[in-house]
Amino acid sequence: MTAENDTTEQLYDVLVPPGVPQKLIIEISRKFDVKVVERKERLSFANMEGDERNLLAFRGKLDVVQEVEKYMKDQLMAYIEK
């Protein structure tokens, strides 16, 4: 999670890992008070060292994005364990 500067309130981002099902992204954006935004991030693994990619993120207040992060992890684990 990273903070994003805003004049009225501090907002935070939770990056959406590549490969997250589109259905889950839509579900989270409807269920929680967050916006889906694009963020340019440097990748640092495998043969992508230093590459920059536009990744999706959920942006919102700290308490909300913490809930989103937990919910997303729980849903992905349930999906994997099917």
C-alpha cells in the first residue's frame, strides 16, 4: 500500500497483481468505496528487472483499502484452492 497526495484527504493504493480475474476487480470496485486507477510501477523480478508497467490499483481511505487488500487476498486464495 502506498499513500497518494490529495489536498482534502490522504488516499492510499493497493496494487492489483497481474492475473487477478476481471470479475474480482469489478466485484471489489462495487462492494467497497474505492476507485480503480492506473499506476506506473517498476518491476523487479525475473527478466523484467527495471521494466515499468501500468498496473491497476484500488485507491481509497486507509481503513477501506486495508479491507480491500484482505478481501482480495482471501478471494484469490479461495480461487486457487478450488
